[in-house]
Amino acid sequence: MRVGVIGAGAVGGAIAALMARAGHEVEVTARGANLTAIREHGIRLTGVWGEYTAEVRAGSVLTRAPELAIVATKAQDARRAILNNEQLLDGIPVAVVQNGLGSVSASRPLLPRSDVVGALALYASSLIGPGEIAVGTPGHTYVGGGGDVPSQHVARILNEVMPTRIEYNFLGAQWTKLVINQVNALPAITGLSVQQVIDIASLRHILTLSMRENVRIGAKSGVRFAEIQGLTQRRLRVFLRSPLWLAESLPKLMAQRMGSIPNPGSTLQSIRRGGMTEIDYLNGAVVTAAAAIGSDAPINAALVKLVHEVEKTREFLKPEDVAARVALGG
């Protein structure tokens, strides 16, 4: 099968390499040094899913029509990436693998003749260097939908190369993933790994508060959280109501599951590459959802502000400075 992967970063690069290893004809899009490296030596995959170097076609845009397209750019880049390739995507199945809440609904109007399916990647993948992908923690890909043919088709193909599930309650899955993605902001602000952030009491405290704020806004918005990585509607409600010291056991458990290999989180990876982050689609999505119901999310708002500050200055903050700034509202 001809597979086009738009955005061969941490997630897209892993998908592309696994697809190529399974025998599919893979073409990817990438930019800058990443594109140059892929053209020169392919995509080098290491980690829990084995080692493999995938020789793939690569360019700034697709050059041939795929039979399945995967859009795995950062959320803020998706619109432009789809429009740059829209003629070759017209009328084919497209899986949008992105964080945040609005990726699928924003993509469908751009491709009115295509079956656009949402997906979430729950494995920890890092772009450790141009053309080099390391998967540190395994996990499922969740495909939104149910009995409809497009979602079943996409899930079947992805399941050939990685663990994949159909998720009927995709909005709930997006909100649960948003809780998990709360681990991204503080590493981007401090330059520390997720595990290091959770090991520092003041930062773990802030992380727990931001996660609880996420759950509170989701619940007030009428969301029924889907079960992902052991997080369920019931457990998140208990997490929301527990004493803070007990609630902090959740990020501690998340750190344990990540193992000993430092996990930078996707937002810090963007900072290190000198790019802009998708923080407005992570913590920022909580702030937007809060405003939509006449509420607020001050912890998430403060974290968004600090990430944008680091994007501009390229200077990380010390944990004690972060604690002071968030306590003062950023």
C-alpha cells in the first residue's frame, strides 16, 4: 500500500518507519535538517519496538497520491500542511494524529471529499536527532469512530504495525489524553525531563493542580472521560476530589511508568529544535474550554504564558522561579 506521512517528526517518523518495515511504500514530508537527514540515510528507529532504518521517499510535500495519508504535524502546522498537499489527499482516507481537541473538526472542511479520521498516539516517541526516532515507552494508537468503514479501515492498517484500538468516545479520549499531556508544559519551561519535573515537589504540586484543573473543566463541560492508560472517568473524579498530597500520586505513577530513560515531552523537544510549540492546543485548550463555559483555568493559563516566554527568550526558568510565577498567576 502507498502510505503518505505528512510530518515525519517523533510520532509521524515512528509510524513511517514501522509502515516501511511492514512492506508498505512510504513517502514522508519533513523540513530542514530532518528532511535532509531522511533523504540521506532514511529514518532510523530505535527503542522498544526494535531497531530499523527505513528508506523512504521524502520531500517538503508529497509527490504522489497515497492510498492512506497520516497527518502527524504539530497541531498549529496541520492546516498549512494539509493545504500544501490537498490535491493528492482529495478523496482518500486521512488519519489526523494530533494532540488537543479540535484537530479533526478543523481538518474535515479542508478535505470535504476525504474520510478524515482522528487518532491519538499514546506511545512515548522522541525525535532525538534529524532522522532519528526513539520510542521509549510502548502504547496504543486510538482511532476515533466505531462501526463506520473509514475508522475500521484506518485501525486495521495501523494495527498491522503497532497496537491500535477503536475508540467510540473519541472526545472523551481527547480529554483524557489532554490530562496526560499536562506533563509537557513544565519540562518546556525548565528544560528538565518529565521524570525530573515530577521528582521536584514544587513542580509536581503545580503539575497536579494543572491536571485537576483540566479534569474540572472537562467535567463542567459535560465530558465523559474515556479510559486511557488506566485513567477512567471514575478515577479522574476521585483524583479531582482527593486531598492534594494524595492526588500527587498520579504524576508519580506516570513517572514510574515512563522508566529510567529521560522523557523530554514533545513541547520541550520543539523548544530544543528552536521551533514554536503546540502549547496553545494543550494547556491552552483547557483555557479555551474554560472560557466557553464562563469559567477560568488560571494554572493552565500561567503555564501557557511561561512556555511562550521561553519560546521567545530561549532561556529556561529555575524551578523556584516557576513556582513563584505560577503562584502569582504567571
